Amino acid sequence: MTSTATKSSYADPTRKTLCGSPFLSIKFFVFCHGLLQLSQLLVSGYLKSSISTIERRYGLSSRTSGLLASFNEVGNTLLIVFISYFGSRVHRPRFIGAGALLVSLAGFLMSLPHFITGPYEFDQSVASTFSNTTDLCQPRSWANLSDANCTPRASRENHEVLLVMFIAQALLGIGGVPIQPFGISYIDDFASKRNSPLYLGILFSVTVIGPGVAFMLGSAMLQFYVDIDKVSGAEVQLTHEDPRWVGAWWLGFLVAASLVALSAVPYFFFPREMPKEVVSGKQSDSKKKEDMLSQLRARPEHTQNLSLGEFIKRFPLVLLRNLRHPVYLLVVLAQVNISAMVAGLATFMGKFLERQFSLTASFANMIIGAVNIPGAMVGIVVGGAILKRFQMSLRQCSAMCVLGMLLCLLVAFPLLFLGCPTQKVAGVTYSDSSEFGHHELECNLQCNCPEKAYNPICGSNSIEYTSPCSAGCRAVNIQEDTNIVLNYTNCSCISGNGSFATPGTCGTGCSHLFLPFVVLSCLAGILASTSHTPSFMLILRSIQPEDKSFAVGIQFMLLRVLAWMPGPILYGSAIDTTCILWEKRCDRKAACRYYDNTLFRQRYLGLQFFFEVGAFLCFVAVYVILRKQEREASKAAETKADPEKEKLAGKSTKTPESKV
């Protein structure tokens, strides 16, 4: 078996040309694969870091953006099952390279909407080269601000943007299918037994670090104005703190997609098979490695003998056999709950922090990338270290999962009450009398304000207004060299204190709660993550060895179908129910402008708490089952040992009698 494999590998022409090159080194493959996985995670993770900015730019609801964020799982789920079948039949490095090029194409497609649409337009008080309107209080008609932007072209552009983004997400999912499974199996086949866990550990750490790097990239890119390539800096009248600010969301996709394309190149030069890595040691060690190599190459033959039809027939049987296993099913359900919690956290946590604590999108991303994600990584490492140190049994693994989730629940519960109230917005959340609705204040009736005007200002009376017009402001003071608005004066709706207003929102006014919130949420993430490694050990040790690869594949498929696909849509739909003022574009609901902060917090964090409780109950059930199994096993061992004890006792009584 070994000799034929060796002959076939040396018959490969690429092997002859690459002799002595780095492409025959498994260490170089690990380096390339780590770089590729990091780049791939930058593309997939970057969307989550810029989701609130894309919503604002293209007028998307949270439900639509949640569907967009989860759409890459559709292509991924449809093909992931067949990876275990085709794994040993194809040229794995080339398939990885082709998948990476598809991921790169998806990244470039994600940035395309920026280039096929016009410049970003927003309501403003000072006319500029790309907008000659003003939103100050003026008695004349406001037709140019009401529906001027609603042209057939503008409506068509919105549909084109969504179509391109959904296609890009589907391609991202399809391209990502071969990268991790083929990479791991290739390393496992050709790395030495001693180094293989180290290499896989490096790749696993990269998958944890990757999303953190993506959020940090988002933090950096969103500091640049969206149309940095279309308008000069002098024409931009917005600051980062302005609620109308839209950062250069598309720039990060170009950076990440370029990195993926560069990382894909080396894979077309790796051979189909490479020499088994040899670790310097005794001759006996090398002989063991030879034996192990033959085992490794013999192992896939069982699946290779299966035709595609037989594989498809066998798959449902293995699926049902594993799903009937109570420990496997319950642990997978626990992981589904945790993954659904993480899906909501990753997709909308930035938006939650922006709205709840009046943060910029850039700063919110920096907090997630620098605090929350590293915290989860620490939890995974600590969980693995405890597992290794104490050599835990299955029951002890389940007990550790129960303890981790219980502590997580205790820490996460106060977060439901740790937040800010909704700011006072005239005509939206606050009114002096009940005689007016949205934007119809008595003091600004002569201004003929358009309903869709949005340029928030904060009055000297600490009340927010949706635009200078809604506050009845007739004059504006600007900084001459930059054209940035300093304040608004002569405002008929603001009484006392000089009747002036400053640009931007009044904010939620509870910044002192931000630090405790971040500390508690990070701690909850660490505690929940400690169950990650023990839960995987419960799956790997509780199923039949011949079903292991199938069971892991089924596990990841169920996580995608039950958590990663519906999770962001569920969270987005829940967030949309808390909106109290929608932006209108061409008579349709677009992005939400104001949320009920208390409802937002209760429903968003309440959903997370619900999933944490679900995971906790599943782990408790696993612990009860394993404890019962242990007791039954110990009783069976005792009953087996009892007859032997009686025999021994009988011999011991007979011996003295015979002596007498």
C-alpha cells in the first residue's frame, strides 16, 4: 500500500519540478493556510462590522441586513455535506485555491454597489456642490426636499444594490466550503503525529482572531467618509459624531478581497500529495511513522469505495443513528443555542452599542474587536487548558459546561437592566401637548417642513429635533474655512436659554454605564466560551469511531441550518419591532432613525439570555444522562465482581480448616 502511494506521488510531474522547494513543506502550507483563513474571515467578518453603516447608506431594515449577513450560509450549507465524500478524491490544494478566488470575487462584488450608485445625499443646512437645498425654516415650498430623490432610477438602484450583495454573499459561502475542511485534512495527512495538533491549534487560533481583526479593520475604514473618492474633504460637512455620517464601508472589502486573492496564489503550486513530515528521532520512531502513513492512506479507502449514490444512501442512516444518540443530540442543541447567541452578538452588537450609548460606528467596532472577541478567545483557551490539566471524564466535561453556562447567566442577567433611556425627540418621543403628531409642532407650522427631513439637532432645552426646520430655526452659524455648522439660532420651538441648537443628537446621557456594560458582557463571553472545547470532546467521545467524520459534518450542518442562517434574521426582526420612526424612501420603509432604547435592550439582550438558558438546560440534561450511565456502569461492574468476591471469600474460609 505504501509503495504504490509513493510511486503515484513521485509520478506527479509537479512533484519533480518542486523538489526541494517550500511547496513540499507542510510548515509552509500551514503558514499559507493561516494567512488564507485570516483573509477569508476578514471578508465574512467585515460585513458584520459595517452592517449599521450599510443600513444607513442604502436604507435597509435590520431584518433585511440580517438576511444579507446570513445568506453566505445558504451556499455553504448546500455543499458542505459533500466535502467528506470528495475529500480524498480531488487535488485539495487546487480546490482550496479555486475556493479562495471565489471568496475574493465575492469581496470585490460586495464593494461594487458603491461604484454603481451616485454620491451619498443627506439633508443639510448649507448648500454645497452636490446639494443646493437647505433644511432651515423657510415659508416657501419644500418640494425639492420631499420626493425629489424618488426617481425610477433611484428605486432601480436600490434593487440592484441588494441583488449584487446577495449574489456576493452566496458566492462567499460557496467559495469558503473547501478551505477549512480540505486544509485540515491535508495537514493531518502529511504532518507528523507529533506536530499535527500544534499546526491545527495554530489554524484554530486564527479562526478565533480573524473576526476580531475584521472588526478592527471596520473601525479603521469607517473613519473615512463614504465618498472619499468622489468628493473633496472640504465639501464634507459631517463629522464622525453626526448621526448622518456614513463611513467608507466599501474600502474594507477591497482590502480584504485583495488579501484573499494574494493568499490564493500559492495553492496552485502545492502538490496533490507531499512527503510525510519526518521528526528527527530514533530509527524505531521512523518505522512507526511509516506504519502510521500506511494507515492514514488506507483510511480513506473505505469511503473511496463508496459511489456517490451509496454515499447519499448512507448519509441519512448515519444522520438518524447519531440524532438518536441523546448525548450527541443534546450537545449539538446546546451548541446551536450558543451559536445563535453569537450570531446575534456578532451581527448587531455594534449597532446596539451605537444606539444605546451614543457611540460612533468606528468606536463600537473597536470595542468589539479589541475587548469582546479576545475575551471569547481567552475563554476557549482556559477551557482547553482546564480540560488538559485534569484529564476530565465525559461526566466532568458536561459538569464544566454546566458551570460555565450557569456563571454566564448570572453575569449576563444584570445587562438586561444596564442601559440608557430613549432620548427626548420632539414630535417623536416627547411632546408638551397631545395635539400634534410626528413633525407637526405648532411652533413650526409656518415652516412647511418635509416629513422625511433628517438632520438631528440638540436644542438648548436638551430636547432633540429631527431637523433645524422642525425646531423652527431660521439662521445658521458656520465655520468659514471648513463650512462645518457651529450652531443654529432664532429657533421658534426652543424656549429660553437663548433659543439656539447645536448640530447632532443630544445623546442618551448615560455614558457612565458604558464601562460596566463592556466589563460584564466581556466576562459573560469568557464564561460561555469555556464550554467550547469540553462540548466538542463530548461529541467526539460519545459517538462510534467510524461515524466521527460524518458526525462532525452533521454537527456543522445543523449549526448552520439552525443557528447561523436564522439567527441574524431573528435578531434583525426583533430589533425592527422596537423602531419608533422609520426613514421613508419612495413610500417604503427604509432604515430606522429612532428606536425605543429600553425595548431594544430588552428584546436584543433578552434573546441572547433566552439562548444562554437553552444551552444551560441542554448541558444539564447531558450531565444527568452521563451520571445515570456512570452509575449503571458501576453497578454492572459491582455485580460482575460480586461472584468473584464470594469465591475468594470461600477459598479463604476453607484454607484454615484444611490446615487443622
